[in-house]
Amino acid sequence: MERTLILVKPDAMQRGLAGEVLSRLERRGLRIVGLRLLQVDRAMAERHYAEHVGKGFFEGLVEYITSGPIIAAVFEGSNAVAAARQTMGVTRPTEAAPGTIRGDLGLEVGRNLVHGSDKPESAEREIGIFFEGMALPTWTRDVDRWVFE
Ligand code: IDP
Ligand code: MG
């Protein structure tokens, strides 16, 4: 089983889309194993978005991600990283396919509603940031055998 770190970004929280975002991933078949409501500070933003520090959009990204509460979630399942990225759609909402979260609900790259880890190693690193020192429950669902082969 693979895990991925999902963030419901401040715009999705402000727009009342937290349930919608989490629900789409849950309905895809992914299992929730971690959930937290928090506000990101600059240090945490720099840690999470380390690969983007110094880029032209970085200051705007920090302002955006620290602007209000977010939900951090860990989803688990077969190919969780790729499945979540596919359900989210690509980074720029106007390039994201219809039927994806960003393609259905977003317009601007700086208001793209959701974060999802880009590879399994990133997921482990990011889960370490958002769930530091927190044990994630291990559980199975009765429906798992109808979702996972
Ligand atoms: P991702 O979220 O799809 O993985 P990344 O390239 O990792 O995309 O960028 C992280 C976040 O930074 C994006 O989700 C978006 O919110 C923001 N971002 C990326 N590129 C731009 C840009 O060109 N202008 C403004 N914001 C951007
Ligand atoms: Mg990324």
C-alpha cells in the first residue's frame, strides 16, 4: 500500500469545498489514514515547498498557503500518489481535464485548491512534516477487497 499527502488549500476551505475535495479522493477508493486541521506558518511552508524556494512565484505561494486554515490528510491505497494526482488534475486548472478537482472547480494556478505528493518519496517526506510524531492508525475496511485486487 502506498500513501500520499493531500492538502485542502485555504481557497478550498474558504469556498466550502473541503468535503468535496476529500470526498472525491475517498470515493476513488483511497483510505483515509490521517486527518488534521491546521494553519501553516512560513517555516512549515518553506519546508513543505523546499523545491520551490527562490522561484518567482514562491512569495505568492507562501502568502496563499499560510492565509488560512488547511486540512492535511493522508490517503492510502494501491498507486495512491498517481491516483490522487490524476483525481486532482494538473497544476494549472485551465489545463486540468474536466472531471478533475482542479479542472472542475478552479481557474488560477495560485488558487488550485489542493496539494498532492508528486512521488512516494515526497509523500513520506511531506507526511513527516504534517504528521510529525503522530502515529497514523493502521486499519482496513470491509470494502477493501472490492477496491484493492
Ligand atoms: P503541484 O501542486 O501540481 O505539485 P508544483 O509545481 O509543485 O505543482 O507547484 C506547487 C504549487 O505552487 C502549485 O500547486 C501552485 O499552487 C503554485 N504554483 C506553481 N506554479 C506556479 C506559477 O507559475 N504561478 C503561481 N503559482 C504557482
Ligand atoms: Mg508539487
